[in-house]
Amino acid sequence: MTRRTRLVMFGIAAAGLGVVLIYGLAGLPAFGDYHGVYGHVIDRIGVTERHATDLVTALNFDFRAFDTLGEEFILFGSVLGVVLILREVRDDHERPRQQEAEEHSFAGASAALRAMALGLIPTLIALGVYIVVHGQITPGGGFQGGLILAAGPLAVFLAGRYVRMKRVAPHAMGEIGDAAGAMGYALVGLGGLVFAGVFFKNFLPLGIPGHLLSAGQIDVASVAVGLEVSGAFLVAWSEFLDQAILVRRNGAR
Amino acid sequence: MTVLQAAALAAVALTGGGVVLATDPVRQTLVLGVFGIALTMLFFVFQAPDVALSEIVVSTVGLPVMILLALRKVRRQERDRKEEGE
């Protein structure tokens, strides 16, 4: 295809898209004009019926908990795919590379970077735990907190200590966290089925709004998702890191 | 629309353009981080703090690490292939 043909085709497509876009934008409601009914309902019943003050988390882990179950397993499945593909590439040459990785440290990992990483690790883990367990009270929850938690061990790598990162957060830990979190979230749903009669119907005491242990299943589900997300990212990252640092192509020095 | 909201929208447009215009993938990853911060500010000033938190963790930790590691892997493979050819 010549450049000219491509430009002509782009021109036709762009003009069409432009017309549709302008037509659509003209029909938009005014800025800030909210027409959804569902939002108002959630606004009204979130605190009274679920004792959760952060309605987004209440929506994710209670009202629409089933949707989140699907999302959980999308993440689980994608990480599984990454692991399967990357391990296929791996060969027997990995073992001798362990020695090399043992000595691996970044030339760029200065003392200042290491000191900063040392301060970052506990901060990230504390912040991650806080965000995971306070999902039902303040913005945040399992996904956000889980990724912050996974960033803690990553800071060890940032300090140029890859093998130590594997010692702080071994592969098995990530895998177990990923699997246990996914299972835990499904178990919350099953608990609803067994004790309340409906899949993902809250079966735990609701507590007092604004307290750490409140809003029934939301907190438990948030912790399960936090475990899953941090495990999933740790597994994916360490697979990529293994690939980038340990494994070289067969026959190459 | 408040001034803050307009500024956040403008920042997203500018940094988004920056990501497209940056040609070197490593540099692009860094600009992507700035774009992520702009998006975070956008979500925050439009009163979606949950989404802002998700955006900040994905754009500063999740995505760049994956991209940089994949880039490293690709480059190493290219170098190894070149060594083999020699």
C-alpha cells in the first residue's frame, strides 16, 4: 500500500469518525448533569444497609461483587498465561546463572538510592496494608493496596539486590498469595450462598459504620483481593525479572 | 467546570500527546509515568479518588516495570543474536 492510498483511507475514516463524534458530543447532557438512577440509590443505601462509607468499594465488593469475581479471575488467568509463556522459553541454562545473579547489582544503585529504597520498603508495606484493610471506609481497597504491597519487595530490587528480593518475596509466596486470594474471594461468595442463601450476599456482622471491622464481607473480600493482586504482580514481575536477568539465549555467553 | 478541572484536562491532553511523540521506548515509558500522574490529577479533581488511586499505582508501579523489563529482554535477545552472527 502506498503512502498516498493510506492517507486517502485515513482521510475517509477520520472524516467519518469526526462526523459521528460531533453528532454524539452535541447530544451529551450538560457538564456535571447526572441522569443515573443507580448512583442515587447506592448513595442512599450504602451507609444504612451496608455500613460502608466508601461507596465505590461497597459497589465493587458487595453490590456488584459477582462482577469483581470475574475481574479477579481475569487477572488470575492473565498472570497464569504470562507464567506459562515465559517458562516455556526458559531452559537448563538458568541454574549456572544463579551464581551470576548472586553477584548482580546495578552499577547505578548508589548509596542514596539504597537508602531511599530502605525507607521505601516499610512505608510501602504499611501503606499497602492500610489501604487494603480500610477499603470500606476510605478510597482504596484490595486492588490499589495490593499493588502497593507488591511494590515493597520491588524496592529491594530497586536497591540493586535482585536475589535478595527473591529471598524477601520468594516465587512460592507470590504464587500462594495469588491462589489463596482468588480462592478467598470465591469463598466469600460461597459463604453468602451457604449462610445467607444467595451467592455473595453478605453473611458477616455489619458493625458500626466507619470502624475498621465493619461493612461485613467488604473488608474480607478486600483483603482477599489485596492478597491476590499483590501475589499476581509479584509472580508476573519475577517471571519478567528472571527472563531479563537470569535467562539468556541458549549458546550465548 | 472549575479551573482545576480544566487544567487537569489540558494536562492530560498535553502529556498524552507527549507519550505519542516520544519515539525512544525507554523515554516513552517515563513520559507515560507523567501522563499517569496527569490522569491521576484528572480523576482526583473530578471526585473519583478510588480511580485516582488505581491509576497512580498502575501508572507508577505496575506498567513501567513490565514495559522496562520486556524492553530489556528484547534488547538482550537482539544483542545475543548479533553476537551469534559474528
